[in-house]
Amino acid sequence: MKPRAVEWLDLNRLNYVYLTAIREPKDNVLELVIEQAPAADFREELEGLGMSPDDPVDLDPLLETYRIEFPNYVAYAIRDESFARNDTSEDYLGTLARLYRQSNFLDYVDSTSTGLRTNDRLQHYSLLCLEHVVEVVSMGKPNLTLLEPQ
């Protein structure tokens, strides 16, 4: 079966993900792999919903894995989620997978690069993972693929 293509903002239907791999397979190509977090990782949250820690947790048995490729990235940053700050002056769509219209990271990249933003070609994508926050500024849309379960 062929892997299925996905749109960036479609990732927002997931509750939590882990960043499990990051690499640059070619010059200026960034590849990320994210995995949906199992419900068992959120036992404390489930307890808050009235479930006992001894209750079997069998939610989401088939967890999804995605490969995300940015074919023309300009800059990226990865931060420990504990140190990431949410700035209310920024303008974005999405929750877990964000697409920014205005952001401090986009301003930083614009001010330290060769002026590509004047053509409105740069896009800022952000992914809020468990343990990591990934920021990517790219000249094009990322290619997202839902991978087959292994």
C-alpha cells in the first residue's frame, strides 16, 4: 500500500506526538519523523477523568507515524518544550501543528537573511511535540506522508 499524503494543518487532529527522528538527507532538505503518543503516556490525565491507574489502557492501539520533509528549508530550530514560550503577539493557525502569519522566529530569520521575505515566499511552520518544539522557516510547503504501521 502506498503511503498517504497529508496536509500540515491536518496534524492538528492528533493530541500529542513525539519527535523521533531528524536528519538532512540532502543539502537544504530537512526530514522529521513524528509518532503519535500512546494514551498510556497520559495515565495521570486519564486519572483526572476518573480512570484508575490499574484500568487497562487500550486507546489508539494503531498509532500513526508521519514523515515530514521540508525540501527548501531556510532555517530551523529545536527547543526543549520546557523552555519554549508562547508569545500572544504572534499570529498563527493550528494548535499542535502551527502555520504562522507573523512570528518572532520569522522576524529573526528575515532580519538575519538576504531579504527573501520581501517577496512573501517564506513560511513559518511549528510543531509542538512532547519534549520538543520544532520551528521551521521554509520557501515551500512541507511534504507530509502517513507511514504504514510496522
